Amino acid sequence: MQEVQRVEIFRAQTKNVQELERSWTHINRQVNALLLTKNSVAVHIHTKILALVYCALAEALFSKILHTPKGLALDEIQQVKQAIKASGVKHGWIKCVELAMHSVQGAKSNHGHNVKQRLERLIDQFIFDPSLLRNKLAHGQWCTALNRDNDAVNVGLTSEIAGLDVVVLYRRKSALQQLAAIIEDIIESPNKAHHRDYWGHLERFEEEQQKMAAWSLDKKVKQLQEKAAYAPRNR
């Protein structure tokens, strides 16, 4: 890959991320409306469509970050892609952090070590391989997932598909975007924005995840009902 190709990919993925964010907003509105009408079948269907949008967003956002102009060296981008191919998406994120931290002043100090360790823990906890879920849904395994060889049921992914709800997806999307913001700072501005904003990003991330951990679909429905009751048309 040449530099001109990197820039082209970055621009393309920037547009894709923007369009996927618009798609998320539109489908989320539909899910909210369906929750209010208690149309559980339609909610279930639209939630899976929202899951597909999340998977696409996760892949496009990471690709955008990875191809940031004047960010990682071209051979480092290739190293990240090889890590993904060999060990999966999480290892790609971790490899990206590892390589990006080389540009941070004091990377060999306690700060550098602590940032890498902290981000690796958060990636391990919150970053999911979007291709696994996306591939199952896109290949017709809409409620029951099969294994890699398609000769048995994948119980784990089947359970994950059954347990999908919008609150789970909100939490995943929030974690994805917060981690992306932290890593973008390291790649784009390792010795200014990173040092200035890292702790603020981290604090917001942890506060947001703690708050969202207490959410449930029932609470969301109740919140939507309360909001609808006070809408101007009902006054």
C-alpha cells in the first residue's frame, strides 16, 4: 500500500462512518417507536438490523483510525492487519495501541506502560469481534448460529443473538467510540491531544460504562413511555 492509497481509504471510511451513524440514528428511532407499541416481533427484527449496523460501524471506524494520514507507518498498518488475520480483531486493536505508543514522548516511562496496560484491559473487556456476529446474521443464521464448518450449532453465538437488545448495543457502541477517541488522539496527536485529554477520556469512559451497566430494556421502555406522556401532543 502507498501513501495515496492510505489517504483514499481514510477518506472512504470517514464517509462510511458518517453514513453508518446516520443509519444507526434512523433505525434506533424505529426501535424506540416499536418499543412503545409493544410490537415485540418487530423490535426483535429491527434490533438485529441495528446489530448489523453496529458491526459495520465497528469495522469502518477501526479501519478509519488505522489509516489516519501521517499516523502509523505503512508497514505498521500491515502489522496490525496481520495481527487481525492471525488472531482476531482484539489483537488488531492491541497491536495498533502498541505501535501508536511508540510516538508518545515518555512511552518507555510509567505513563506509557500504564496507558498500554489500561487500554489492553479495556479492549479485552469491551471490544467484540464484529465479524463473528455480522457473518452469522448476514449468512442467514438469523436466530441459530452454526459453527465454522456448518456441521453443528454454535451455542455461544446462538445465545448472543438471542440476548441482543438495544441496551446491549448502546453499551457496545459507547465503549467502541470512547476507545476509538482515545486511540485516535494517540495516533493523530501523541504529544499534545493524548497528554491533554487521555485522563478525561478515560474518566468519561468509565463513568458512562458504570451508568450503562445499570440500564435494562425494561427501564428504557419505561423512560420512553414517560417521555411520550409529556410530549406536547399529549398535553
